[in-house]
Amino acid sequence: MPGHKMSLFGSMPSVMVIFLTGSTGLLGSRIAMALRAGGHSVICCARRPPADARANEGFRFVTLDFAHVHDQATLIPLLEGVDVVINAVGIFSDRTGHDFQRLHADAPALLFDASVRAGVRRIVQISALGADEHAVSSYHLTKRAADDALRASPVSSLIVQPSLVFAPEGASTTFLSAWSTLPVVPLPGRGLQRIQPVHVDDVVELVMRGALATDAVSETVAAVGPEPMTMRSYLAVLARLAGASAPRFVSLPMSLVRISARIGERLPGGFVSSDSIGMLERGNTASADGMTRWLGRPPRPLSQLRAMPESLGVRAKLTWLIPLLIASVAAVWIWTAIVSAWLYPRAESLHLLQRVGAPAGTRVFLLYSAALFDLLLGCLSLWWPRRLGPRTRLWHCQIALIILYTVLISWRLPEFWLHPYGPLSKNLPMLAALVLLVQLDRRNRK
């Protein structure tokens, strides 16, 4: 459309008031920063606004939980004086069976109606590629319901339907990058599923241009990159960007993949689900013409990005190395408990307790209570309830216990340092692993 790009900004107000939902998410936070950098006034809506006001200076935050939006009355006062509404709320998994409907469909429809009543001149809806007449998954169906509600609205709009978004700090990119850096990379089937990943900066720029356009007609744009590719080739691209060697692929039968997905969707923090496997099998590609027209250039090809081992690579490898380290620490405690309670001769265990100075009447109790405590430490390493606070407490407890064991045995049984199997010297790498976990937990909480 010649001249269309020129008209996007030709009569744009110098400062616009923009109401942004999902402002703390991957796309929402980047959109907020870009709008603020452009000098616009941004009202950021979030379920939990950031506590650090200094880090978010220049934004006005309001608390708005889409899960509890039931009528327009709560929304209309928030939209007074707003020029543009951008809806960036989205989740990828639905643990309750109702979240997709409430967050993707019901609340956005109320927001769009309230925007019309408040006199908002334009709405940008961030949907998903595949939210069309062929949609099957709950994720796509609920996104499509919101898109249809916006299309039926009299307000000018842009519906942005992103494909798989590449963002070094994003959850999906981190997950897939970690997958691509495994020693052996399993593929769903032969990995020939078609996808068309798009760079996050291109999506943000598209949303910005769509929000600030003053005389554009309503339309739907597929936010895709210029390169349709297979899942296998995308994993190879991610491995290169992470600074890893070329992946060693192994094909998994799709029946096994679907079973694994059903198990994974029941685990806390699970990223793979039956819906996500179904969407992957369906394919996720489209023409990039709309992106090129709105951006004024082709979207950037991911295959031509420079490797980023320090940012993407480290995060990707830690994603699977940390669970491996935690599982190893847990295995040490659990196996120690099993050996102490059942496999090692009890008489010899009691003799060792005698040598370290345990009173005769307490030795059996100490043996089995120590084994039980070791078992508890191992189980808590694998599953730490959030209500108990930061998991660093567990690592500190284990560090203190290992130091206590080491000091006591060194005092009473110094010959263990000279044992050919190194029962005491092996405590040193265990301590190092626990100190590393403490530091990683602290970094993740920042």
C-alpha cells in the first residue's frame, strides 16, 4: 500500500495517553518502555504492580486483575482521557480450566466495550497466530473469541497475531534454547513441524506503529519472521545463538511425546502441554507481507543474528544444569538415608556412633533419626514448598549439617581422611555445589 506508512504518523499527536494491560509481561514491559521512550504517557495495568517505583519512574501503574473483571463499571473510570488501549494480557497454560476463557476472552471483550464507551479512538489486541477459523486448542479459541469481539466493535483496531516469539529473556525462548543445548536433543517425531519465529523487537515495533497510527483502517496482521522453518532447524538456530555445538538429534514417537505432554501439564511450572503439542503439529506459518508493510522493511531473520553465548547461552544451559545439580544433591541425601537405615550393617553403624561419642542408649535412635532427616533433606531438595520461604534456607541447613558431620568425624575418626574411597573428602564438592545453589537462588530472586 504505497503511502500507507507515511499516513501512519502524519497527524499523530505529540503526546498520546496509552492504556496498556499485561504491562509486566514479556511483550508488555517492552512495549511500555518503547512508548515511554517515545514521550507518550503510559498507564500500566498489572495484577501486581512493581514494588520498586524508582525502577519504573515515568509510568503510572494501576492494579487490574483480568481474572476478576466482571463488568465495565470497573474499567470505564480507568479509561478517561485515554487515546489508545493495548491489550497484552496472555497466558500459555491454564491450570484451572477457566483462566483461558477469563483472561483471553471475557475480560478483553469487557475492556473493548468499555473503551468504546470511554471514547478511546484505537485498540491494539495482541492475539496469537492460529486464532482463526481452524482453531482447535483452548488457547487459540479464546484468543479468537477476543479478536472477533474487537472486530465487531466500531472502534479502529489492529489485531497482532504473533507466531513463536524469539526473545533472549523470554520463557519459551529459554525453554527451547535449553532444549537445543542438551547433550542429546529429542525431537517430536522427526521435528518437521512448521513454525515461523519472529524477533520480539519486530513485534514491539509493529504494536507501536499500530497504536500510534491515526488514520489506519482496522486489520489483522500476522506477526511472523521472514523464514518459515521446521522445529528441527529452529532448534539448530537456537543452539548456534547459544554458542553450543550442533545438536545431536534423536526422534521420539509422537505417541510418546503426547503422553509426556499430558504428564508435563500436571507438573508445577510445566511448559509443554497437550494443547501446545497440538498447536505445534498443526503448524504455525503465514505471509510476512503485513509485517513488511507496517515496519517499512522485512522482519529480521533469526538465522542471521549473532551468537549470544553470554546472555542466551548461559541462561539456556543453566535451565537444565541447575535441575541436574539439584537432583544430584537430592540423590546423595536419599541414598545416604537408604544405606544408613537398611543396607549398611547396623552393628558397624552403631560401632561408629560409639566411636564418635554417642551414649549407648541413644545410638539406635540417632542412627534412624539421622537417616530419616537425610531422607527429608533429599525429598525437600526435589520439592520445596513455597510456604516455607526461600529455598536458600534448605541449602544453608545442608551446608551446616555437612560441616558438622565433617568436623565431628575429623575429630573422632581422623583416619577417614585417609580412606581410599574418600568418604570425607567427597564432602568438599558437595559443599561447593550447595554454595553455588545458594548464589543462584539469590540471583534469581533479584
